[in-house]
Amino acid sequence: MPACLVDANPAAVPVHAVAKAAYAAWLAGQDARTQAWIAGSGFKGQRGRALLLPGESGALECVVYVLDDEGLGGPWAWAALQGQLPKGGVFVLAQLPSEQAATDAALGFALADYAFERYRKPDVEESGGEKPRLVWPVGADRAYVRAAHGAARLARDLINTPASDMGPAELARAAKDLAQATGASYAEVVGVDLIREGYPAIYAVGRGAEDGRAPRLVDLRWGREDAPKVTLVGKGVCFDSGGLDIKSTANMKLMKKDMGGAAHALALASMIMALGLGVRLRVLIAAVENSVSATAMRPLDVVATRAGLSVEIGNTDAEGRVILADALALASEDHPDVLIDFATLTGAARVALGTEVPALFCNDEALAAQMLDASLRASDPLWRLPLWQPYKKQIKSKVADLKNDTDSSYGGAITAALFLEAFVGQGIPWAHVDLMAWNVSSQPGRPEGGEAMGLRAIFALLQSRFGN
């Protein structure tokens, strides 16, 4: 349970949430003393801003917080509130337009409470004391808030952890811990056993890592055998040097986050299991480190895959799609009702959409439409890009079935998605989410660093399809 959300407290200070369009009317209804205080403060009713209002004794009496015109914006509309309240105080929302707003307010407040402090000593001067707390808003879906907050926190923590402490073994350990906590089954295939058990592409990418950082495939399962099958696949490149086609210093700097797809798959799985979604869940994580060494794969090597397709390595820095090839082929063997993969796959997707909007590719029109609708309802954006089939010629190799890069600098997110599509079984509804998994700067509720993107949207999709 988020520590910043508490049960009813008679000493809680009321917070009046006012839509921007209604602010003038709200102000006109206040007494002369309050109006004078607001005028003297220079407060203009800016959305996302809070103002502390004193009582006659000078003590804090209430707070006014201005929302978007219709109180929309999901949790992020409320995230700015927490940082503007006095430390150590307890607050309660005086009125809300809907139960959904109550849930959004609780979740936004909780997400704003996050800080990654594993490696830092508490700074008393910086913290200024205990953070403010909010009484659970009346009507909030507490189970959903706990699950969504826990999922976001899990994703953020995994992504923020440096590669020195988040290699393939540690990522697998996180998956195993989640399985043990939820009663899910767990299995993994490690090192040369990947070759023996039919995952040659995962092994080829990860074989260059030093001892103790062996590549592996993680397989987690949960739910009734007869329930609809939902399979999540995550790219778990725990550090990406680029391999022999080594990245520049600037491009390598954030590569601890290249396991962000795996973090998202595990985080969404935690939410599905916590809320008891009526599905047969499977999570597949391909976990590797893409290292520079004498045993690392080389440009123009040809790599076998589980699907029987050969891949020419045009660029060792396009390794994520190679490990996903084996994981998607395995996932397809079960013929799931929905197959979704998450990957920090291409810089091209970031060029097209920026860092805050994940790119969605989908081979099923109904599924794509439902995902986009869910993203709007959840205020958790996804943006669809096309699986433009004429570009498939760019990933054809002269010496193998496919190649993992192209000779063009254009459309890189699309050609990467087309490469993945080749390993998805016929007739399986599949979505590929190419995401940043990182906030490049801080915003309310979204501190710089690892970020969960699209989780609430995809959960909403799955809930609408399969229920609890």
C-alpha cells in the first residue's frame, strides 16, 4: 500500500479541486478575506497549481488546486499536487466529480511519491521532513491503485538499477521473486543450455558476456489452464554496449535501461495477477548483456533462430530484435489469444514520436483499435505506426533468410517491427510496443529516470477483453 495514502484523519486539511473553467466562479463565491489573500498572492488559477489558504488565526485552513477544464488528464492531472503541499501534513480532497477522478487522484498522488534512493543516503535538508499524505479519496478503487502503483514502481526500480546490479541473473531473480510472490510457475534456461533447448539467437547475442552474466530465457506462467491465453514478451538487454559495432559514449550512457521491455512485461504481469484478471498468463523474458569480447557475435555472422529462419547480423547493435525472435517464436507455439511484446527497440521510434509516446505496431485491426481507445481512457498514450509491408524487402539478406538491419536510414522502427513480425505465428493477434522507458527530464509524478509507459493502457485493454 502506498505510504502516502492513509485512512480518514479528522485533522486532515481539505483540498478544493477546481476545474480551470470553474475557477472564476469558485473565486467569486469566497469571502472577502480569502479573495484578498488570493489577489495578494498573485495566484491566477493556473492549471496544475495549488495555493495554501490560511484561516483567521493564520494556520493553514484549506488548499485550492486547479485542474484541467473537465478534470481530465488521468493520474497526471493530480501528480503536481503532492509537491506543493507542506511536509508532514495530512490532506483530504473535499469534493470530486466522479469515482474515476477519485482513483486518478489517488494514483497520481502515489506516483508523485516515488524516488529511487537505493544508492543514496537520506538528505535531511533536501527532504525537509516527512512527505505530505493524502486521505484515500472516497470512491477510489484501492485495489487498482495499489496494483498500478506497484507495477509502475517495479518497472521504475528495475530500469533505474545500474547494470552492475541488474545483469541477466538479477533480472531473472526479479522475475522469480514475482513468481514466488504470486504463486506463478517459473523456469529459466541459462547459458549453453539455450543451444540445447532451441534458443540459438538468444545465446548468440549474449555469449560475449563474461562469466556470471550468461544469457537466459525466463518463462513465468500463471492462471487457469482453460482461460484465454495472454503472452507478454520482454526485451531484457541488461546492458547494450553495441557489441563489436560499439556505441558512442553518448549513446551508451543510458543503456542500463535497455532491459526496459522486460521490466514492462514483469510490471504488467504483476498488475494482471494482483487484480486477478481472467487469463492464462505467460511471460517470456530474453535476458542478455550485449558485450564486446572475443566471443561476441560479429558483423556478417549468420545466426540460427528457433523459428528455423536464419539471420545475417548486419549490425551487432541491432541485437534486441534478434533475441526477441526466439522469444516470439516460442510464444507462438502456444497460439495465444493475444501476444504483446515490449522493447526499447529503436531510436527511430523516438525520432518519430519523441520520448514520451510509445510506438504501437499491430497486425490485428480490432486489437489495435481497442489498444488506442484504452490508451485514451487511461491517459496513457500509445501511437500506432504502420507495419508497411513494402519495406520488407529492406530486411532481406543475400546470404540468409533475413538481416537484422537495413541499408537505409529511414523507417527504422517499421523495419524492426517487420523483422519481429516474421517470428509471430500465423493468425496470432500481436502487438509490438517500442518504448523509451525513460524520462529525460522530470515532470510532476514522473521523475527523470526509468518510467512505466503504456502499462495502464494495455491493462485496460486486457480487462475489457477478458474481465476478472
